[in-house]
Amino acid sequence: MPETIIRNTRILVDCELRSVDIAITDGKIEKIGKDISGDGRVIDARGKLTLPGAIDVHVHFRDPGLTHKEDWYTGSCAAAAGGVTAVIDHPNTVPPTLDKRSFKLKLKSAERKSIIDFGINGGVTPSSDLQELWNLGVVAFGEIFMADGGLEVDEMDLEDLMKSISELGSIACIHAENGKLCSHFTEELRRIRRPDVYSRARPNICEAIAIEQVLEMQEKRRVQDDVQAQTHICHLSTREGVGVIRRMRYGRKEVSFTCEVAPHHLFLQHGDWERLGTFGKMNPPLRKRCLQHLWNALNDSTIDIIASDHAPHTEEEKRADIWDAPAGVPGVETMLPLMLRAAKQNLIPLWRVIEAMSAKPAQIFGLAGKGRIAEECDADLVIVDTRNIRTIKSETLHSKAGWTPFEGKEGIFPEVVLSRGEIVYDGEIVGRRGRGKAIYGKGYNQTPEV
């Protein structure tokens, strides 16, 4: 008999909303149908929508080493409250995730603190033992920084590292900004102290050139070594970058890659510098006249998925001079609410939101049993009332950062969030610390040490 039944809800099936009950047993969706009987817990979702939990493949939860900004508990609470039921954490923590010791350190912290399921990406430098990290269970590699990010890789090393990653059968996640160009423009402009100068220091061309470089490397590897690399471009932000993606994807069908966009590049732009000041500093930076190009590319699936690039810093850190303030903004909790509000405003179809935030991330990164509402899949479910539109306020959010660049914007937030059939959020955090499970990559071949 089902342990939990969600009654009278609506789910999206073949682009149509259908009224169903959902039966959950042992953390899995057991049955989807009408008038399902059972004596377990009943969640009445009449008039509400049930979505698959969002999967955020690009977060920086800062744990270990930078836990004054965020940690696995606060980060996972923020994720759950925003309808995110699985995350993949990137490697630029302290220490960075470059070897067995640092991987185990991060894994242990996540296992003790996270209330949702999680994967861990491996860091990439010329000295990284990629095979060891792959065997330990990293989901993918990166983000790999082509410009300053603490783990920068130069162009010559990048090509060799991408080859090694492709030979493992893994994915190289690339932060595509050309480092030489970024350094050149930064040095020219460093005397200027206005926050908006930062966009000029990392102009659109830095991204477009970097994307083209990476995809040309991938094509060269395919031709020379008959190896089809798996490349994922992080946080696409420019119309020029979109142009390169379109040309490479539709003009050269043998080049296979995926890409993501972050909410801060969909909902914020250059004019927000005046409101945000140094709190708007991020990499890639705020852009001029790029929003519509990104929305168009997301809607027509040129951009595959949405990921938050959740990168929290304290308010004190962000109040520094534009050249000294750290780059990055929090966003894991506001990502799905912003996109649901956009769907209600007809900026994007609901089916595309679900595909870009749940189904496609699971498919790209090999997260079996996640990202779909289907029998035998994990019961990672988000119940929302699309009539309940809320103003985003920092004091109601759960990140340790304590602020949001989306202050005052509108979102549709979850009412109930289930992770593998357990309620982790119902208006407040109820998931227990440490209940989240590790998601291992395809190379995993050993039991983690305690």
C-alpha cells in the first residue's frame, strides 16, 4: 500500500495538464492515476500543480573551507525551499576538489548536512588525478575556468585536459571567458571605480571567443583521435555567445555539446548596476541588450538547461571596491520561482521550464530516476499554487548570504517539496540534516570510506 498519496493534483503530460493522484512507496512513485486508494498519508493538492523537483547542476555551497558564506545545510535548505531537490556542487572550495582527500572531505560534510540529494564535480588543473576523481564518483569535471576563478587553466593545458576527460567518458563543464582578453581589458580599466566598469572589463567578445575556442578543440579531438568529447558550457550570457552556439550546433552537427543559462542573466542586465552596485558583480558580468537573445535561445532549446550558479558571499564582502569585491550572487532558492512566474507571464512555456530544469539536467548528467514524474522514478516532487505570486524578499530566504539580487521581483514559490517521498519543505524547513544521498557519476567503482 502507498505510504503517501498526493490527491487531486495536476501534472503536465504531453504539454497538457491532467488531474491525477500520485502514490509514493519507498521513496519512489509507485502509481499515477485516478482515485488511488490507500491508508497512508494524504496530501490534498486540489487546484495545485505538481512538478518534478528542479535539478541545479551548478552550485557553489562553499563547504568545506568557506562556510561563513554558505554550508551544505544552509545551501540545501535554500535549494529545498526553492523547489530544487538535487544539486551538483562545483570544486572551488577550500581545499578545491582535486584529489581523494579533498573529495572525501566534501563528501563527508555533505553527507552530514545536506537535506537533499547531491553530486560533486571534480576540479581540473594540470596536476589533477582525473582518473582517481572519476573512480571516486564525481559526476563531471569543472567548472573549468578559462579566466580568473582560482582554478584557471590556460589554453594549451585545457586541450589536453579535455582529451583526458573525454577518454574517461565524463563531461567537461567550461566557464567560457577568454582569460587573456579579460586580463587585457581589466588592466586598461582598473583606474575606474564605478561598479558598471566591470562589464566593460569582461566584454561580450571574451565569452564568444572562449566558446569558439573550446568547441574547436572538441572538434579537433574528434577528427584526430576519433573521440567525441562531452562538453558543457556554463552560464551563457551574450548574444554573441548564442550566435556561436547556433552556428556550431546547427552548422556542424558532428559537434556535440550542451549549455546552460543562469537566472541572473535572464532577469538582470547592465541597467541593474545602479541598483545593485558591487552586489551585481558576477562572472560573466551583467550585459547590455542580451536578454531577448537569451530568452529566445532558451525557448527554442538552443540553450539546453537552466542552472543557478549559486555563488553566495557575505554582505560585508560584497560592499568592497568593485575590483576587490568577490564575483558571484546567490540564486538556488529563487531560480524555479522566477521561472514559474515567467511561465505565467507567457515568457516561456511551462513544459520548457520543466524540461530545462528537471528532465534535461538529469539526462545530460546521468542522474538516473530523477527529473521526471513517472512510475519507478524518485518521488522528488514540488507542489505549487500558481495563483500564489510572492514578492522576493531577502529576509524570507534561507541562504547564509542574507541578500538576493532579485529583491522586489516576483516569484511563485513551492508550498510543499518532497525529496524521495519525504517532505523536506512545507512552508518551513522540515527535512532533517544529513538525509540527502550522494549521487555518483558513471565512473564510480568503489564504496566510499567513512
